[in-house]
Amino acid sequence: MKSIRKKMLSLLCGIVFGLYAVIAVTGSREMRHIIYDENAATMNMLAKQKASELNAHMAAVERGVRSISQYILENADSDRMKHDSAYMKQFMDVLAIRSMEAAAVAGDVETVYFRPDPHVYGATSGIFITRNENGQYVSNTPTDILKYASNDREHVGWYYEPKERGVPMWMDPYSNQNINVLMISYVVPIWSGNSFFGVVGMDMYMSAVHRVVDAINYKNGFGFLLDQKGSLVYHREYPEGLSAVQFGSSLRDAAYYLLAERGKSMSVGRYLWHREPYFLVGADMQNGMILAITSPVEEVYQPLVRMRIAMVIIFILVVIATVITMRLIMHHIILPIGELTYASSRISRGELNIPIKHKSDDEIGKLADSIRRMAEELNEYISYIHAQAYTDAMTGVGNKAAYMDKIKLLDRKIHEGMADFTVFVFDVNGLKRINDTMGHEIGDALITDAARVLKNVFGDDSVFRIGGDEFVAIKEKTTEDYISHLLMKYRTTINAFNQNERQYESELTISSGYTSYVEGDEDYKTVFHRADAEMYKDKQRFYQGCNDRRQR
């Protein structure tokens, strides 16, 4: 059977820890969803913002190239240029000035060029404007296009690719071997009627793009660029780029998400980078590339980790508060109930004098008062019943029933080897004479006075009336000195009584004998017979002194 303490502890712990577990699990799950959604929105917004920043530069470059190509279409006489070199030079000088102005407006432009068909207008015809160390645009001698093969992308790809495609285009980043710089170009092919006239273009140094990408640092993450073919254009660990065939599994997963899954079923991708999980989002750029932003999952969920640490601390505080609460409940409820339960069980076994100390103004205090009053009333009632059953009505000492119970107790102690007692046997002298000469009422008074003397000497609980004028006193754990003390007190008390009482014709005398239990006595009766024999010897001495045996 479980105690109420265990039941209340189980109930309280179950409720507190159960509720806390529900709150913790639900809160952690909701917090995770909130962090994920917020992170997805922030990363996508940042990707679009940075892509827009790059797109703004590229759009300015596109506008500059279109303005130059429009000017050429509206003002250049392609047929005259074939034969009039002075006209060509004059036009190119003016075009160079306008191109410098367009480049300055576009910003982040490193080179501007217009190259007419070299087979028609000469291998070095046209304009080639670069920015010097002071940031000023200056004219340079154009590259001899015919020196290189048409598939030589690093030297003349900027000319042949737009010519072959026939449409304005952003070229994939490449290293321009003419000036030994990694760049990205926007080029527009120009036709004069049905004849190919030339190519207009502007180059942006990739370093300008890299600065924007390198500035991305969302939660210790970073950015990188991917082209339409899935190759790596720029990455902080691969600044020169990396072709898709060289990718490891981590970059393949990232490229697959950015090219195939981005914007479909998932708003945020995940991949492993250096064996650590990362979140990944992407945004389209003006030139067809994809700007990717990635951040460590651990950093993103750092608030969740902090929340869980806080919840652990709160859990510890909850445990402490629960322990304190349980101690208070124990002190104010459980322990008092346990005390009352223990007291009730002892009262049920007849131990009516057990103290009940608990006092309070609540229901438990009232219950304690009720049990205390019940024990007191039971004690009074049982004392009354006990007195009726075990007290001699006339003398107030123990009666024959009480004497028999005492004998049983002493016999048990003898059997258990724990006996240590002395028996005193008394018999009132001259009772028959008093009854015959003064009446039975005076005889009863004599017996009562003898009992009072014995009670004063041996105590109420030790004296028993076993016959009309016969008494027994039993004292446990006695010594010779204590027995001597009792006998002296006995003689002194009788002498004092005889000096003060005058209702009898003669003094009150009581024959007595005593003996103590010794090892070897089989039972109480053996000890009693020795004491009784001593009492009869004393009585014989008394009547011999009085010379009247009939007065017994």
C-alpha cells in the first residue's frame, strides 16, 4: 500500500514534470518552425537584395552598351568607313568620348570597346578604352583580332560569341588574356542593314562582383556564384571558379538545388559543407548567374539552443521549487497526517497517553484536536472501567483480578529470564475481635486504614487486596537498601497512624513477611509461599506476645 506521501509526491511530480515536458516539447517544436521560417525569409530577402545590388550594376552596363550601339546605328556610315579613313578616325574619336561618358555613368566598368568587322575595316580598327590607375578612362590601341583563332575565348571570345549568336548577351566570366584580368562582359552585335557591322561591349572586373559576394556574412555563412551550366563562378575557397565536373558531393547537392529545386517544393535547401549542415538559398542575376547564400544550420538554430539551455535551467528551478513545495507539503500536511496516523494506530492498541503535539488552525489541526480529545475521553472511560474491574471498591487498592494479571506478567518474566521483584505479604491483626466487639463497620474501617497505610508506603499500583484482611505488595527491580527503606517507612507510617487515630481500642498492627525472587524459582507462587510463610511467623510472634490467639 502506498503512503499518502508517495501518492502526493507521484501526483505532484507527474503533474509538474508532465506539464513541463509538454510545454518544453511544444515550445521547442514551435520555436524551431519559427526560426526556420524566419531564417528562410531573411536568407531569401538577403539573396534578392544582394542580387538586386549586382543587377543594378549590370543593368547600368546594359544601358550604357545599348546607348553606344544606338548612337552607332544612328550616326555611323558603315559604307563610307570602308573607303574614308579620315571619316572613320573622326567618328571613332567622337565615339570614344561618348563611350567614356557612358562608362562613367554605368560605373564599375573597366573597359569599353567597339570593334567593327576586322575583315572589312581592318584588324585593329575601332575603339578600346580602359581605366587607368587614377580611375580615368583612356584610349588604347585595339587588339589585333585576326591574330587569334575564332575559338580562342580568352583573347577574342568577346567578339566571336555575340557575332555567332546574333543577340545581346552576357558572357560567362573569363580571363581576358589581352589585359590579364578576370572579367564579365556585356556585348551587343550590330548590323548595318543585312551586313554584320561590329560588336559593342563593356567589361566589368569580376573583383567588383566579388566584393559584393564577399561582403555577405549571414550568421557566419557566405555567398557564392553559379553559372547557368552549374559550374562554380566564384566561391571564397575557389576564387577562380570550378567546373561542375570537378564538384564533390557537397557542391553537387548545392548546385542541384540551385538549378533544379530552387523555388519549387522547397524555399530553403540543405547541403553538407566540410561535413557540417548548411542552409542554402539562391536568387537570379541579370546575366543569368545565380547568387547563392548559405549559412550553418548550427548558427541558425543558435537561439533554439539558447532556449533549450534556458529550459534546462528552468527545469532545474522547477525541480528545486517542486522539492521546496514538497518539503512544505511534507511539513504542513504529510508529516502531521503521518503523526496522527501513528498516534491513531497506537491509540487503537490501547496506548491512550501518547502525546499529540501538532497544533494548527487548519483542518489537520482540528483533526489533531479531535483525536487528542478522543484519546483523553477514552483514557478517562477506560480508567473508569479499569478501576471498576481491577480496583477493590472498599480500599481502593488492586483487587483479586488485578492481582491475577500481575501474577501472569511475573510468571512470563520468570520464563523469559527477566524477573526481578520482591513480594510483601500483609495480614491485619485483631480483625475478628474488632468485628465481634465493635461491629463489622469498624472492622471494614480497620481494613481500609490498613490499605491506606500500605498505599502510602508502596504506592497505589503495587498493593493488592487478596482476601478479607490480606494484602500483597509487589515491587520490581528492588535492592536491599531499597527494601530496608520501604520497611522503615512502613513502620514509621503505622506508628504515625497509631499516634493520630483514636477510634480503635488498640493500635493498628499488621503482620508482614517478604522475600525476593531468586534464580531457580520456577514461578511466582514459589516466591509468594516463602513470603507468606514469613508473614505467618510474624503473626505467631504477634499473638504470642499478646497471649491470645483467638483475637486473629
